[in-house]
Amino acid sequence: MKILLLCSCFILFVLGCDHRGDKKSYSFNEIGSISTVNVPTDDSVFMRYPFRLAKNDSLLFILDLHAPDHFIHVFSEKELKYHSSLCAKGDGPNEFISINNIQLVGDSLYVYESRNEIWVYQVDDIYQKKETPKRITLTKDFGFLSRGLKLGNRFYFPVFNVTNDGRILEFDNQGNFVRSLGSIEASDSKDLLESSAYHQAWMPFLGGSEDILVAATQFGDVLDIFDEGEQLTIKGKYGDPVFRTHKGYAIHEGIHGFQDIIANNGFLLALFSGVDVKNEDLDKDGADNLYIWNYKGKPLKHIKLDRRFVSIYPDTDGSFLALDINSDNPLYRLSIPDL
């Protein structure tokens, strides 16, 4: 379906406003390709589903989404030797049921736990093998909060159910709710848009910097860019997530969409799948398409990758690291020309 360009934008600074945003389509004129290089890590660490990574000039952190014992494994930055493990799995004190994201901000590692809690570790403490995290507890008024992201002095989470009519929830540094942002830009009726299943179907991964916040749907082909309070929605050829409802839940019937998205030096980079969810022949998870836009949503590059990745992360030398959960040694490096 061809998406028409809407000429008007609505400012989101007023909480509770009925914002529909700017909406347009995107496509890439050319497809390039690059090869990736394996980066050997200490193979003494077993990871079931290496899902997200973070790195500075001293340590590399990898989140194992389906960890058998510890969710986060730490490696030395230079030799990539095993250093330690964090966040023991369990339901006891100082244990974690599940973790859905990690984020390195300055000298702090932010760990987003499934019970609406954010744990903040100091990198120096981790380096010295001391675990003295600070805990930030979020309200449960909005139900389950997942896939959090810290930008500046705010935390952001996608809306997961109908307790709020926005697209993104914003919290302050202490975990207090501040406001909701944006809306789902779909053509269906308002009654459908306000259902829990709809929010589940449109659940995005978040990325951004202090200048910009971006949400990319895990299913379907939709990108929302929030810049200074304005929402810009762009859609690719696969369009909205396709799903049916069953007992209040969304059952996906379209395509696997975005796997990860980051903002880096004026560019948005996203891993995109595009594989039909019913394709039983695909035996590998992840995405082998790298999409690149500028912060205004202008499509710049479509790069075909030689492997399927679930996560991408900018390294300190200008290259990028990526995780391939299908590999026994999951860490890879890629360099993007003219970026």
C-alpha cells in the first residue's frame, strides 16, 4: 500500500494531545554488500542467546537473553578474555528473572529487568569485581515495561498495553512517570488501535542519542522518529505489522521486521529481516539487511550482510560490532564505507 505524505506535524510537548504525526514511505535506490569478520572471544563462556552488547575502552558486555545461570558476561576489551558474570538468574534477593536490555552510558551500565526495575552498575566496580548496583523501581501502573533506553536524564519504554494511549512512555532519573509521546500511525479504527493486541503487535525496539529517539517495529516495516517533540513515521514496502488476535493477544502473520536500531553520528542504522514469520525453511534467527537513514528519515544505504545478526553496536574505532546467535563464536566486526 502506498503511503501518502501528510503535510502537518503536531508538537508532543503537551501531555495527552491527540497527535497523529507526519507520515511517509521510504525505499532504497541501491543495494550494496559488505563482508564481516569474526572477533574471537573467550570460548569458555557458554551463551544460549547472545542478544545485546555494550563496550567501552576497558570492558565488553554481552547480554544472554536465555541465560542458564548469569545474564551478563564481561570480557576484557583488548584480549576479550572472560572477566566475570553479572546478574544471576533466579527469583531470590539480588537475582533476576529476565533481562531485556543493557546500555552503557558514560561510566555506568544500565540493566533493564523484567520486573520494571533498572539496575545501575559502575564500570569501575565491575572491573574490580565488586557488585554494588543502584536500583531504580518504575511504577507498575502501565503494566509490563520492556526494552528500556536512557537518553540524557530520561528513560523511555514502548507502550505495551492500553493503560496509556501514547507510543512511548517517558520517566525521569528516579523512575517517576513524566509523559507519553506519540501514537501508532495505522489506518485502522480507533477501537482497534486502543486494544492491547495492537500495542503488542506494534512493539518496537528503541534507539537514539541525546538528540533523537527512534522506535522500530519488531514485526512489519515501520520506523518512528521523535525529534524535539515531533513524531515522523516512515514505512517500508512491507508496511504495518500483520496480525490476528487470539484471547487478547497478537498472533503475527506478516514478516519479521527490525532486530535492532541505533543512532550514531547523525545516522540511524537498523538490522532488518523481512522474512515471513511462516517461513519454516529459515533455520537462523536475526537479520541480514542493514538499513541506514539520516536523522530526518532520508534513506541513504541498504547493505546486504553476509550473516544474520540480532544486534549492532558502534565501536570506539569507527567500526561496528554485531552479534550472530547462530555462531558458536557470536561476535563480528563490520566496517561501513563512507559512514
